[in-house]
Amino acid sequence: MTKLEQLYTDYGQSPWLDNLTRASLRDGTLARMVDNGIRGVTANPTIFARSISGSDDYDEQFAELLGAGRSVDEAYWELVIEDASQALAVLRPLFDASNSADGFVSVEVSPELAYDAPATVVAARWLRQRINQPNLLVKIPATSEGVTAFETLTAEGSSINVTLLFSLSRYAQIIEAYQSGLEKFTANGGDPTTVNSVASFFVSRVDTEVDQRLEAIGSEEALALRGQAAVAQAKLAYKLFTDQFSTDRWQRLGRLGADVQRPLWASTSNKSPAARDTRYVEELIGLDTVTTLPEATIAAFEDHGRLGRTVDAELPQASELMSRLAALGIDMDDVGHTLEENGIAAFDAAYDDVLTGLFGLAGVAATPPGRRIQV
């Protein structure tokens, strides 16, 4: 049994691959990873940009789409949909065998829509209509506008991966939106067993930002706290999850068949050479969670990763750390807001870069950002 399999069978955590390439679909790599314990796939604009720009696997389909009269923007989304559809087919047997608990593939709406709730709703509907598979999770960012869109989409019965989540205060809003959306959906006769959702709580990026702020303070106490904020905050997020999904309010939805919105640990690759390369996996293992892993982290975890339930250990210490950070002037809500803006900007830049490259391949001038097909 692989360690990925043990994460699920022994600890109730689902490991998902944080990558998607056409090459891995064509040569069977993704299927073999599923056989070895991977239970889902996530993708984002950066992942698709790297995959499309980094190989010639897409050239033939891209040329055919242009020849059929598709615009470059439309062709891009067809490339994305093709990869997602193939990955969904690979994961569908697991989705069926797990009674829709796993086997998901996440595809994100355009990052240009991050601050536009109505447009995000339209884009999510469009993706679900175009792909139309029950194991699709449409990804939307956890901006304030994204929270509004998420509640609307949940009330319609859509399955959503809320991504780019960096703070406890925003996470509380997402939990509220999920439960409110399900209440509206069931009140209108919807079947909650058809709705799934995860909340993608980013980890390593939090340490990167907090550590920069601690180093700017420069005191001995501040420097001693480096590398600890991300795991502590994620543990408190798990505590919030267990608290909010054990209330009488949630029990009413649970009796109707609703599934909890699992926390998903994203950005689990270690950014600090001084720390264990598997720490963000090892320190956040627990029931009803998802961990997303790039290939390098999977290899490292299989080689020397440590197994054990850790996500709800040392909660008093996690709370104390947050208090110490606050006393030093580290505002975790501001950290979350900064990382949210940076994350959206990075996805937007990747999206812009890949489209610019495709326009160049097509021999036409690039469409200015913000004037593309809004999907």
C-alpha cells in the first residue's frame, strides 16, 4: 500500500494531484497515479498555461480549431475543456465507486472575473454546461465577490471548489455561504446529495508572506516565529470546520443527505530550504480533508513522509501563536488580503501570457486584457 493510499484508508484524507497535462493523459501517467492512491485532480490558470506553453501536444487541436473558425480565445477554452474531459473520464470510476466522495477534477473560471460576481456565476454555468460531468468542480476564487457567486451557485445545485483562500475570516464567510446556499437549494426541492464542495485553504504562501513581515520587524521574538503561521492557521481552520459542521443547523442539512464542505490544503510544496519538504503534508493530516500535491511532493512524501493524525493536534499552541503574531503587529486578515490579491494577479498574468502566446502562434495581434471571452 502506498502512503497516498494510507492517507485515505487510515486517516480519512484524500490526496489529489495538483497538476494536469495532456502528456499525462496520453501516456497513462494520470491513470497510474490514480491506481497508486491519487483521488482527484486540481488545475488552475498557471497549470494550464504551463502545460499548453510547454509542449506541442496542443498544436494539432489548436490548428484545427482555428481552421474551423474559432477565435484564439475560444480555442484556448476548448483546449482546457478537452484536457478536463479526459481527466474526468479517468477519475469517473473512482467517483462512482466512492459514492461521489472523490474522483473530482477542478477547472477554474477566468481570473479576469475574480471581482465580478455576476460574471463569475455566468462563467461557472457555462463551464458546467460545456463539460456536463457530475465529477466536475468549477473553481472560483474566494474574493468577497467570489463568496457571493459561490452562494448563488450552491443554491442552484452546482459543485464548487472555492480557491485562493488565505484567512480564517474569509473561510467563515465561505462556510456560511455553503450552508445558506444548500438551505436555499433544498427549500426549492433540490437534492443535496448531488452537491459537492471543497474550500481550498492555501498553506505555504502564508508562511512566505508572514515570514517576510517578521523579518522586517527583525526582533529576536519575531524571527523565532518564522515558518509557523501557515500550519497554525490551517489547524484553526480545521477547528472552525469541525465546529461549524456539527451544529444543529448543519445536522438538519446532513439528515437530508448533504455532504460537508471539506477543507482542501493547497500550496503544499515547501518554499523554505530550511524546512522539511513534506511538512505541509505531514502536519495537516486528518479526517474529512483533502491535500493537493504536485508530483515532486508526492515523490518526497512516498520516500520519507511521516504518517499520523496531526491536523487537530496542538490547537492551544496554534491559538497562542496567532496571539503572539498579533502582538507583534502581524494582521492575519491583511496577510490574507495581500495573498488573495497576489494570487489573482499571478493567475491573471499566466492566463494573459498563454493567450498572448496562442495569438502569436495564430499570427494575429493579441486581444487586450479584459476584452476577452468572459468564461
